[in-house]
Amino acid sequence: MGRRKRKVIRAPKRKLPDIFLCHNCGNNAIRVVIIKMKQIAIIKCGKCGLQAEFPVIHAHEQPIDIYCKFTDKVSTGELV
């Protein structure tokens, strides 16, 4: 006599978002594009047009890292 097999339920892996919240207009419309050849990252809001460029210091930086730098600049008032 054997046991019944249990069904294994696996939780899906969470992934980082691709589109972020804009602090200027309040919409989820910010895209981060990393250009590895020039080592820059361009952040642009699709709704209000807020745009910024940041240097990519490390090759393993993700778009969420660049977005955090962007929010720091916006909160200090350097970007309007």
C-alpha cells in the first residue's frame, strides 16, 4: 500500500517592473533605456515628457537602480 502523490504547487518568481511611476505627473509611464555602448541610461516619461540621462558606472546596473537615482534627483529638486 502506497501513499497518494501530492500535487506540488510552486510559487511563481517575481520579476522587477519595466515601467515605473513618474513623480511629476503621477502615471506609470517612465521607461529606462540603458545604452551599454555609450555607458549611459536615458529615463523618459511617456506622458509628461520628463527626461534625464545618467552615466552607467557598473555594467551590472539594472533599470531599477537608475530609477532610484532619478527619484533622488527629483526629490532634491535638481530635476523639474
